Amino acid sequence: MRKNNRAFTLIEVLVVITILATLAGMVSLIIPVALELGNRTECINNVRSLVGMLEADRGSRYPKRNGPSLLMHLVARGRMAGNDQLGVLFCPGDLDESLDGAGGAEAYRGLQIDEADDYSSMTSYAARAQAMKKHRTRRGAVPAAVLVADDSADHHRNEGIVVGLTGGSAVWRDKMNDYGLAVDASLTVGEDSSVEELRALRAE
């Protein structure tokens, strides 16, 4: 019986190479998107935890703190301790700030809040300026006001922002669909923000 020792032709080899290159290209596009969606989901969970703790801790009103010091209030009150709980203070997509970069759990031990101090390196989230009268939020005064937000555009490829609302929910706000901003527009928090609901927030 004759064996069929058929060799691959050049065209067949090129077809296989093309298919492999296409698959590799698809994987290189899918993996970053999947990682970003994973980071976004974890960020939403972090923000939901933070606003949930602020809601549970506030009594009839939130503490009169500005921005990150509002979140540090949770640490000072003993609501957050240890690597797992303190890790919630940082967005997983933030490449510049982390719990380790802030000095680890030790940096938060015995924290005493002084409004003159800058706590921006101790969290990657902005928070409402409760100490400023025009931004203060009380029960029933402002329905679903933004209390906490992940303010860094590079965390989410400048596509939007994660916001935590009074009442304890956290949602994704798409820059174009929810805020009507251009694709290349800068999304910021603070007094100069082009988005009204983000003007009451402070990142430092």
C-alpha cells in the first residue's frame, strides 16, 4: 500500500500563519478590554462599600469633612483596618496609587484627621466637600447626590467615572452617553468640572 506523504504547500502555510496572526490580534484586543471591565467592576464594588460605610456611620448627617478626609473619617473611627479593608480605598486600575504606595496598613494606624493635611495619596477616590456649606448633603436634601467618585481618567481609559451616591448605590457614568461630553473631553471633579454633579467633589 502506498503512503501519502503529502507536504504542506506555501499557500497552506501562509493561510495558517494568517489565521494565527488574526487570532493573536483578537486576543491582544480582548484581554485589555476584559481587564478594564474587571477593574471597573471591582472599582464599583469598592465605591459601593465606601458609600455604604458612610451611610451606616452618619446618623442624621455626614461628617463635615472635605474630599479624601471624609473617607479618612472611616479609618479614624475604626470602620476600616487591615490590608483587605484599607485596600478598598484604591481603584484596582490605578497604576500610580496603592495601599503599598501609601505606606501599607501601618500608615493608617492611629490616624487623626486634620483638615489642613493632604490625604490624596491615601486613597484614589474623591469625595464630597461636606465642610463647605453650599455642597453639604443632609438626609432628604439632595436625592441621589454623588458622595464618592473615582476621579482619575487614566483608571478607566477616560471613558467615564464610577460614582457612589447617597443612599448607598454605586454606578458607572459614561462620559459621552451620561454626561454628553466629547470623546476627547477631560472628565474632572471639583469646582471647575464641566459636569454639575461632580463639582461638589474634592480629590485633595
